Amino acid sequence: MRFHHRMVQIHPFPNGNGRHARIAADILLEDVYGHPPIAWASGFDLQADNERRDAYIAALRAADGGDIGPLLAFVGAEEQ
């Protein structure tokens, strides 16, 4: 999650930073850690306005402030 957050925070593209960071995080999880990809959207469209997107954005903002807990909770992970 820290990798994902930093990728979004760096903001290398004018659009698509979240999508890029989610894909990169999933590749890292699978290739390096042998972990299945994260169900980021949980059946929702993270590009459209909905509660799941709002929770994702709020979790990223909390991580911006140094609190990674909400982002971990968003993906169903525990802080380590």
C-alpha cells in the first residue's frame, strides 16, 4: 500500500495515476510476493462517483497525512 500511495502521490501523468498505481501495485504483489491482486474496485467503477471511489480518495488523503491505516483497511489488509 505504501508503494501504491507513493505512485499516486508522485503523480507522473495528467490523468490515470490511480489506475497506473493500482496496476503497478498488483504486479509488484504478484511478481515479487506471490500475492494475488487486490480487488480495488470491489465491483464498483473507481472512475465514476460512488461510495467506493469516495472511500478510496479519503484513504489516499489520509495516507498523504501519514496515516496508511485507512488505505490498508480499504483493501482489507492489516497494518504491519
